[in-house]
Amino acid sequence: MTDPTSLSPLDLETPDKTFLDANELVINMGPQHPATHGVLRVILRLDGEKVMGLECVIGYLHRGVEKIAENRTYTMFNPYVDRMDYVAAVSNGLGYCEAVEKLLNVEAPPRAQYVRVILTELNRMASHQLWLGTHALDIGAITPLFYTFRDREEILKIFEKYCGARLTTHAFRIGGLQYETYDGLEKDVKTFVSFVRPKIDEYEELLTTNRIWLERTKGVGKISGKDAIALGVTGPVLRASGVKWDIRKALPYANYKNFDFDIPTGENGDTYDRYLVRMAEFRQSLRIIEQAVDNIPEGPIMAKVPKVIKPPVGEIYHSIEAPKGELGYFIVSDGSTQPYRIRVRPPSFVNLQALEVMCRGQLVADVIAVIGTLDIVLGEVDR
Amino acid sequence: MPDETKSPASPPPEGEPKPTADRPATPGGVKAASSGSVQSETKPAPDKPAAPATPPKAVAGAPATPAAAKPAAAPPKPAAPVPTPWDSPMIARLKGNYGSGIEPLTYLGQNYMVVDRSLIPEILQVLRNEEQFDYCVDITAVHYPKREKQFDVLWILYSFPRNERIRVKTQIADGQTLPSSVPIWATTNWLEREVFDMFGISFDGHPDMKRILLPDGWKGHPLRKDYGILQQDNEWVQINLGIESGQ
Amino acid sequence: MHALVQYIQSYLDSDKTPGGAGNIFWATVYILLVFAGLSVAVIAMNWLERKILAHMQVRLGPMRVGPHGLLQPIADAIKLLLKEDIIPAEADAVVFWIAPFIVVLAAFTVFVVVPFGPTHAITDMNIGILFMLGVSSLSVLGIVTAGWASNSHYPLIGALRSSAQMVSYEVAMGLAVVSVILMTSLNEQSTGTLSMIGIVQAQLAQQEWFLFKFFPLGLIGFGIFAIAMVAETNRAPFDLPEAESELTAGFHTEYSGFRWSLFFLAEYSAMIAVSSIAVTLWLGGWLRPFPNLLVGPTWDLLFSLFPGITFLLLAAMCFFNTARMPKHPLFKVQTIGLAGFGAVLGLIGLILVLPAVRIRVTDIFWFSAKVAGFMYLYIWYRGTFPRYRFDQLMKVGWKVLLPTGLALLVLTALVGMRTELWAELQGVWRP
Amino acid sequence: MNPAGMIPAGTNPPVATPFFFYLLAAIMVVGGVMVITRKNAVHSAMALITTLLAQAALYLMLYAPFVAGVQIILYAGGIMVLFLFVIMLISIERAEKERQFNKQWLVGIVAAAALGGLFIAVYTTTTKGRALFPEGRMTYGETQNTQQIAALLFDRTAGQYMFAFEIASLLLLVAIIGAVVMAKKRI
């Protein structure tokens, strides 16, 4: 790996000699490893337990999504985006649909916007719940996993009721929604909100003040705001480093500007702060959902979109705040029914780059913690 | 690819790229290219509206509400926007320094500038250090096989202090390299590797220019338009099974 | 023949352990009983751990094999024994082969001196506690060699971790143990003891568990030991040698089948062994609650009824759940099985109520009940705590437990001396 | 393990029989030879552990269970683990290629022979006219062994080794601190 620190010198202790002059141990972690969240392969150079350097080998899940896009129509490509970050499929769909809508210069009707916000925020919570469970599991706390999965189940039930799928939902269409909401969506969502609020306290009870959790996460995988920006890190990881930046506020999309919510930030940029930021995001998501579900306007759910989607010649970059960070779509249209080029800017891919900087000089166990805290989904890293 | 006909000012790199003139021209060439070299069966005729193959697909994604169901009643063509010049103090400054090498434009409210290849290292440096574009969102490329300068390479930049996102775009020919921006934005390390992996565009001075997503032994660069999606399958079947692929 | 019978019967009248009485027949019987009981305990522990952990984590745990998964451990055991036994090609075959046996041997041998009652121990050694600590420390050798012999990186790191961990925590553990040994010397003759039975008898004589002796010194010593023993047995939150998320399975990554099950067996019996030490040293061993306060035949009778009642209660639970079983024909076998299990438990309960059995078993029951409490704690820890990182683990061991243990030792000695001095001045021995 | 420690002296047939002595001695000698002849350092360490355990058993034969227990805890359980710890970090492949005995073998043999001669001389002079296993062997009550050792070391009247004992422990402390100072680059 390279030294990405030339611009922003990081104060990392890089030992020049190994302990007792023993051989450097090179360990291959993954691609089959319980804690690499899929098929990430990390080649670690160790001095005893200390990480001297590491290199990520990725691409095991590469499916050539961008190439596929060039051979599908805009509509046909929509389900494919769900398969990138498969734990946050709704966000992926939102980003793609909005990008194409922008290219078409149409806007989804307000009712669709509200439903989109609700589902996306629910999805953000589901993604964070999955993150919390697996992250805690990596650090050795096995119980939170079952708690979070129990509650994530309720979100997936709502998805299933709405669009028939639980994971790769394909919830949105270019121009709005395909399905009118089912009777009782509002009620289900409200029930869920009141159900999950105490559950979040429950997760926090297990971890937030747990001494071992604090020791394992505080000061681990530190990254300063400056370095985070230089490395292009986005999402909760960036916010935990003290950069108060959220695309929902900075460059509002959907109708997030109508909602009142805060951007939780951390101070130290360590694993614990990232944990706190995500826990706070749970609550902010709940706030947004509560505001949205009470105010879903009546009206059409689909904008006036031609049956055959042929955006005019041009290119567009649109990004949204996915649970993992900035998820961007760069679409080049040549005026035909198929995109000339679609580039996905995956948050996990860029965030994963920070792994080396965050892990150098730390211990093996911290690598696990940092992989967990980066919240990567290999489907999105590799596309 | 060498017989590019539409390009008005092909030889001089210093000359105006004239995107406004170039842009409408490219799609036609591109479509011909993609339908010719990639595969023709999935690609409908480009300019005929509602080709017979497309309506079923469109219906699948069609709206449920009748209001929007009117087929092609309001075609997007009339509203099709065109890139307009983009003006701002920053542009004025850049223009002052670099003159005609920069072509700032706005399309659908998004600003971008087409920069001459020779100015790229300097412009990126200036954007990072003086104009506070401290976050490189993405680097990507687009392949236009019919053009003489086959590749558009884009830097998507964002400035935290200004809350502004721009794109910097340049055109390079096949085999031409670009300066690596890893010293400017650390994040571009993997992004440049991905561009190299997918398009075969090398970046000079990159610390570790090798494939990232594809295996090291992969042949070709898949996101080039002349790289068919069946190519790899055919080759694999040929080598490993010794028969023609049924795909 | 008659002489043999007499030899066998002669022990029953003695008030010594079989080893102490030099009776080889009964010693063999005890050894077999202890090891059989230990194996059953490990199997039961396996099932209980899964069930309890599952219920802590809002799930059910094993439910399919047998009623409420009761046969799951047996199914697992069969699976493990039938599995292919793989020795990696590059492994050091001899060492690889020997390592699990060292671990199991060490884990089982310590039970030679565990006192389940004043006479219910295989033997009573003058150096009992020293023997336990010494032999249990030998299991590190097995773990280290297992990790090394696998000739693979993850097991090696696991082995390095575990050896470092066990050696460091042994020190703190030893200090806590020594503080108890100091406490045992608070009698008229000022003679302490290392004998496991002697330690319990000292608690009886001093009329309090060493847990509460010199409050809070006993408690601190117990705390040190309770932490160190979890580390010593490589269990959560100190389960770094086998940290799943980092090292796949730690030192036994390359082991499979029977050899792996030996490690499993050793881990659980080591847990029981260290819990036995803790119970013996601080919680009064086999002593029933309030042996000095609630005296008299009535109380004796009441407390001796506990084992039988416990089993009867368990049987009642089984019957209750039998009644709650779904009435579907698919559940018929399970229902009968559960009822049968309940019947067995009930029968055991009834036998334990018989006066002749009652008297002999009550000590064992109280000892086992206390150990079971520790076993529950082990499971509870696992459900609650994240895992320590290696340097933090070392920090806890060397920078927290060791100084505390040293201070504790000095303080215990000082307080003990003060007590002795006081007794000397008074001319009366007042513990 | 030898069960001698469990049986009070005098009441039972002694386990400290020549048979056990020769058995344990043989194990020790074989183990010792293996320690120096094995090329693989871990195998050597295993042999050393065997030797140390046999030695612990010999202590038991001498009715010194406390010393036996300490032997197991400290040497077999503690020090050998640290040995293994270090050995495992050494590249075995490289060690196996190296020559087993270097140029000092001649000196070694002379030294060993001298030591052996000394042992024999001591043996023959001290056991002159006496049996190898004298009848009047030490019969400390096994149950008091630990206390006896303590008395021998620390008692105001019976023991005179308190000072020597403390000096020895101080020496060890110095060694520990020295090791730390040498190993750590900055403290």
C-alpha cells in the first residue's frame, strides 16, 4: 500500500524494528474469515500483534454492475442497484431514481417523496442495526446481534408488506413509486417507532457504558477530520471525526429540507465516537420518520414520466446520504433508452481505503474493530 | 476509431474543444459505435421513438396512476436543456490565469469545466489549495471509441467550506496518461486504480498502479465500449472447455 | 474373599478420604465416579450454556434433537467422534497428536484433590491447592504445543496469546490463593494448611466463609481470583486465544473431530476445576449455608432435604412442560421423552430423599450447587461482555490484579497478625 | 504421577522403592539426552518438561511434596511455557539446518567427564559401607512437610536460612529489572 499521508502527516508510530528482531509475520485475513464481513481479504504484516502495514485485496464480489448498466435500459437497471449495498437497498434505489429523474428533469410528487423518505430512513436504521450487531459481534459481544436482528425484522416486515421483498426491495421507480401505500402503513410505522425507541436504549445499555466496550473502542482506529476529508471518507465515519457534514443538509435531496433533524457528530474520530454517532442517527431517523409519517400528503405517486425513458443527451452526478456515506451516481446519457455510462460512487469502497491509515500501529484485534466500524458492505465495494 | 469525422478542431490540444458543438455530435457517433461493436441485439435504433422492443420494459416500470400514464405525450425532447456557460468569481480567476484552456459550463444546475489535458495538474492543484476543493468525491472516465480523444476523465470535487460541487473534465486519447492526484487527495489512490482497471488509463506517479477489482491476470479493460460483455465468457469457454460458447 | 469384602467395607466406617485411608478399591471407585460425573457435567454444561445463552439472546437454542434439545450434546458428541480426524500435512504430527492429551490430562488430574465433602475426595493432599494450581498450569503446555504443532499462523498467534495470558494471570491467582492460606492459619496453633479439605475445615472452625473474612479483604481476594480464573480458562471476556472474529478458532483451528472434542472437554472441565477452587477457598466448599448458626437436627434434616427437593422440582418442571407440549402427533416422541426424563429426575430425587443416601449426598450437593453458580456466571459473562484486546488483557493482569493482589497479601498478613496479637493479649483465642 | 505424596509415611508400604527411583532416573536421563540431541527446539523443550516432571516425582519419593508442587508450578508450568514462547518465534527451518554441535564439543566432553567423576567420587566416599537406600531414611510426617520447610527457612530458632533466602529473591528481582531494562528501548 501507499503512503496516503504525504499531504496530511499522520502521527502514527511506525516501528522500524520488530520485537526481539523476530520475523515479520504476514497473515492473510480472509477472504474467508468470520470478521471481514464478506469476502474482503486483508494482508496484514504483523510484528507480534502489532500491525506494521496492511493491504486490502478486493474484487471478489465484482459483478460488473457498471458494465451491465450499459446494456440495460434505465428501467431495467433499477433492480440492479439494490444488489450493491444489499443491506441498504432502498437507499441505493433512491439515489439511482433521483439521479435519473434529475437527468429527465422531473421531480417525484410530494406523496412519493414522503414515502421515499420514510422507507429510506427505515432502511438506514436497518443498515445501522446490522452494523451494530456485527460490529459488536466482532468485538466479542454476541448478544447485541440477536437484539438488533430481532428489531430489524420489524423493518423488513414493513418492507415486505409494502413491496413484497425484504432485502432487495426495488421499492422506488423512476418518477415516484410503483405501489400505493398499503392500508395501515402509517400505523405500522408508528407502531414500529414506538417499539424500537426503547430497544435502542437497550442496545446502548449493553454497550455504551460497558467498560470493556469503552476500552476496545476508545482511541481505536482514530482518524482526524482532516485526514478523513483527504481520504474521501464520508458518512458516519466522517461525522465522528467532527466534520458536520451530511448531504441531507448540505445538498438536500428528496424533501429532506422539510424535516427537522440534527447531524450528530463526534469529536475524536475513534471507533467509540463512530458508534455514538450511529446510535444518535438511529434517533434522528426516528425523528424524521415521525415527522414524515404524520404528514404524508394525498396525491399522485408518480410524476409524468414517459413510458420509455429516454433522457436527453447530457450527464449528471447525483449523490445521496446512504447509511454508509456519500452514494453517488454519475450518469451519462446519449439520448437513447440505455445509459451510455453509469458510474457508482460507492461509499464503502472509498471508506475502506481509510482502513490502512486507521490500523497502522494498532493491534490485530483493532483491525477487526476498525473493519466493523467502517461499516463496509463488500457487495458495494466490489460492485 | 481513427476516422473521426465530427470533431471540428481535432489537431491542436490548445484549441477550443467546443463542447457545445461537440456534444450533440458525440451521441450519434457513440451510438453507432456501441451498437456496432458491443452487441446489436439489445440496442434499439437510437433515434426512432418507442422502438418495438422497448415498450414492454417500460410498462414494467410504468406508473400506477393514470395521470402519468399518457405515453410519450410529453416527450422530454422539448424541455431538453443544453449546457450553458457557467460564471463565478472562481471561474473568472481561473480564466484569468489559464485563459481558453478552460471551458466552464452548467448543465441541470451542475457546474463543470472542460479542461485541457495539459492544464490538468495545475488546475487540480489550484482547485485543491486555493479554491478549497478539499474533497475529491470521485474519479471516473467515459469511453467514446469514435472520438479521436477517446476518453473523458472526470474529477468530481467538493468543497466543504463553499458547499459546492463541481466536475473537472478532460479528454485524452488512448494510451495517453494523466498525472496522479494522490499527492493532492489521498483518496484518489483507489479511484485511479479503478479507472486504470476499467479503462486502462494510467496515472503517472501513482504509487501502486495495478488492477484493483479484477484479478491481476485479467485481459482487457471491461468498461471500454469495445469490450463486449461476452468476450470473457467466450474466451474462458474456449480455453477451458474447448468448445464454442453458447452465449 | 471375605478379607476382600472386609477391606471394602472397612472404608465405609472410616472418616477419611479413600486416598487418606489408603483404600485402593474405593479410590478407584471414586476416580471413576468423579470422571463419570465430570463427563456428565460437561455434557450438561454444554446443553445449559446453549440454552441459557439462547434465552438471554431472545432465541430458543437447540429444540430439535430431543425434547427442548436435550439430546443435542449427545448428537454433537456422536458427530465429533465420527468426524474425520485430520492432521495437516505440514504439522508436526507427534506434537500435534500429544497436545490435546496434555490438556485433558491436566484438566482431569486436578480433580484428584477436589473435595466434594469432608470424605468425598479422591484424596486429600498436604499440598492440595498447590497441586491444583500446578497441574492446571500444565494445560498451557498443551495449548502452546497445539498451536505450534499446527504449523499455521492463526493457531500460533492463539497459542502465543494464551500462553502469555495464562502465565500472567496465574500470578494474580496465586497471590489471591496465598491470602486465603494466610487466613487458614488463624487458629490456636497458628498452623495454616494447603490441603483443600483443611481449608474448608478452617472456614468451619472460624465460623465464616473466607469470602467475608477481614471484610473487604476476603472479598477482594475472591474478586481477583474470580477474574483471573475466567482468564485462566480462556473464556469470555478473556477468550482471546480462540477469539472467533480475529483468529477463527485460535489454537485449535486445525483440530477436528475427536481431538477437537478433547480440547472442548478440557476447557469445560477446567472451568469446573477453577470454580471448585473458588468454592473451596472462599465459599465454604461443601458446607451448607449457616452451618454454625442454624444447628440442630431439624436444620440438618431440612438442609439435607435440598438435593432431593431440587431434583423433584426439576422433575416437576419437566412434567409441566410435558403438559404444555403441542398435542400434535409429530410431538409424540418428544412428549414421551420429556416425560421419561422427568421420571428419571423424579426417581433420582426420591432416592436422594432416602435417609441413608441423604446424609452422604448433601455435602456433594452443596458443593455442586455452588460450582453451578459459577458455571452460570461463565455463561452470563459470555452473553454480556465484549472481548478484551490483548494489551488490555495484559494491562488488567499486570497493572491491576497483580498490584492489588500484592497489597491484599500484605494487608491480610497485617490484619491476621493483629488478630493473633489480640488473641495473645487476651489470652483467649477469638477468631 | 507417583502417589507417594498421598500416603502418610510409616503407615503404608513405601513407594520410595529402588524400582521407582530407577524408573524415574531413567526417564530423566533419556529426557536429558533428548534435550540436547533433538534438532527441533520444541521437541527439546518437550523432553525437558518430561525431565522436570520426573524430577518432581523424585521429590515426592523424598517425601517433599511441597518441593514437588513448586517444581511443577514454577519449572514445568511457568518457565517452560516461557521457553516455548520464545522458541516458537524462532524459525524452525533455519534452526534445523544449523549444525547441532559446534566446536566446543571437546571442551563439553571434558567438563561432563569431570563432573561425572566428581559425582562418582562423592558417591563412593559418602556411601562407603552403607546401603544405597538406607533404612533410617528421613521420615518427616508428610502432612507437615510444608510447615517443616517453612520452619527450616524462617523460624527464629530452627532456621538460619532467612537471610540467604531473601538475598536470593533480591538477586532474582535484580535480574528481572535488568531484563526489562535491556529489552525495552525506552522506559
